[in-house]
Amino acid sequence: MKLDYKKTFILGLGFFSASIVWPIYNNYVPIMLEEYIESAALIGAIMTIDNLFAVIFQPLFGSLSDKTNTRFGRRMPYLLIGVPLAAIFCFLIPSAASLASLMTFVIMMNFSMSIYRAPTVALMPDVTPSPLRSKANGIINFMGGLAAVIAYGVGGFLYKSNHAYPFYMASVVMVVALILLYSFIKEPKAVQLEEEEKIHQKDVSKNRSLIFMLFAIFFWFTGFNAVETFFSLYGQYILNIDAGDASILLTSFSLAFLAFAIPAGFIASKLGRKKTILLGIIGALVVFIPLIFIRNQLMICILLVIGGIFWACININSYPMVVEMAPKGGMGTYTGYYYFFSSCAAIVSPILFGWIKDMVGSYEPLFLYACVAFVLAFICMLCVHHGDISKEEMEEEKIKTIAENM
């Protein structure tokens, strides 16, 4: 079996279009809110709307897409509704003339994004054979990382010319991505979703593995989100560097993840997904433990680059493991589970570490906190016994694919 790279890169455009929005949204919407709101805490609360909506609506629309059966497919109707709406409200955000209109556009854009995010991601396992999903997810995440780089780079340049231009760029990218997805991606025929009771009766062990897998996802995103959120303050108060230098240091982590996203999928195809994730967690711990003590910027940069490589091993292979455990016709629902737990971590972790910082009076425990979270993720992963793919299953999938193409 060979991965259809053209189809996979086109699939990645859906993730690309969503990923180009969030850096622009996170960078510039707080500046707009500050014109009307003095409280930083209230601005921060407003900026968590995307994660709250991800927890509430993405599992809902992912599950609904499993049960949808139209001439446009199961997932595509949600893209055809959500993407144009998200593009319109993103386009309108910089034109807001009052707090009420700005909040309306922000809330509606976040809701519209929630409509199509899980169905878009579920398209990948729908059209990609099981053994190739880690490779495909690597490409899709590479596309998402590339979108973030473009959003920061090109978006920053456009923002200097006109504050509205980055939002216009994101809106155009979303519409173009939708046109390409609709034109080139043909969904497989709808399959009937198995009843929840039958799933539970059929394989209790698989359900147990799913629970541990989802908690592993929660814990490693708990560690990652704390570092991502507080590293600039850690740099300022612990490393004695300014926020700009801290941002550059953390960018080395993100760039390493981007560079290793595709190779991480290929490694999993050789070692297996679970082994690759466990290797990634061990590697992340090997990096984060020294960071508890090291204060030298060059050493920190080197370790963060290595950490980004191991983070790719974890992040690229977790979603394919979750959907591997999905019942027939349940890819959207299980995609929703994945985003529910990862989004919960994004909500809980900054609050939890913020509380710890207030208790100890320092940002110094940041990497210790991350290490504890990754250890918990490692323990959970040891209890996961499904979601990988055996050599026998790879051969069966190969024979099945050949037969379908004859």
C-alpha cells in the first residue's frame, strides 16, 4: 500500500485553513478587546471561548456527521455550512465598531469553526487505509504547522499595512481550501453506526484502552499547554530574558515539531504507534527534566529543538490510535472524543499551573509540572492495548484495498 500524497495534502488543506485562523485570532483579537475592556482577566476569559466551544460542540458535530447521509456525503455538509460562515465572521471581526458587534463576530466565528473542525479531521481516517493513517496525520499536521508559520510571518507583515488584512487573508484561505476539498475529495459511502450497547458488549477491553488513551492525551496536553502558555513569563522571571527572546526560544520547539511531523508518521509505520508515542514521552521527559535546572539560553534552545522532535512522535500518532478503536461508522464521534480531552487540557492546565504559581510564588516549577503530567501520560499509555495495527492487519488491509480497486 502506498499513501496517496496528492489526496492527503488536499485533505491537509482543511486543517491548514483552520490552523491559519487561530494564530491571527489569538494575536490580534486581544488588542481589539483592549479598546473596550480594561480587565486582562476578562480578556483572557473571552479568549478561551474557542476551547469551551471545542469541548461542547466539536464532539456533537463529530457525532452528528457519523449519522448524516446526504448526496454531498457525511462530512462535507458541515464543511459547506461551517467554512463559509467562519470565513464571513472572520472577515467581519476587524470591522467591528463596538464591543457588542466584536463579541458577536467572535462568538459566531468560534461557533462556525466548531461546526466543521471534527468532521474535517474525520475525513482523513474515512479515506485513508488504517496502516497509513500515521503517515497521513503527519502530513496533515505539517500543513497545520505551515499555516501557523504563514499566519505569524505573512500575517504580521500584512498587519503593519492594515490591521484588517490578516483576517481577510485567513477568510480567503478558508474559502479556497473548501473549494479544493469539495472538488477533489470524494467521501466513501456512508456506513451504519454500531449501537453503543453492542460496542460495549463486544469489546470491553477496547473501551478500557480508549479511556486510558484519552486520559494520556489529556495529560500530555496538560504538560504542553502549561509550557506554551507560561514560557514567556518563565523566561522573563526565571531566565531573566525579555518576552521576545522567550518567544524565539519556544519557536525552536514548534519548528522542530513541524520539521519532524512527517517523519514521525513514518517511524510509527515501522515501530508501531504505541511504541513511537512511548518513545516520544520518554524523550520529552529526558528533555524537560534538565530544563528544570538549566538557565543557559543556548542549552535551552537545543533541548527545546530535541523536545519538538519527541513531541511530534507523540502528537502525530495519538489521533490515529483513537480512531483505530472507533466502531464501524464512528470516526466523527471518536474525533470528537479526541478534541474534547485535548481541549479540556487547554482549559484546565493554565488555570491549574497558575494556581500552583500563586501558591509557591514563582514560575520555577513550570517544567517540573510538565514532567509530572508526562509521567501520568506514560502510565496511561502502558494501559492502552488497542489502537495500533499489526502486520497481519496491514496485510489484510492491503488485500482488501487491492480487491476494492480491481
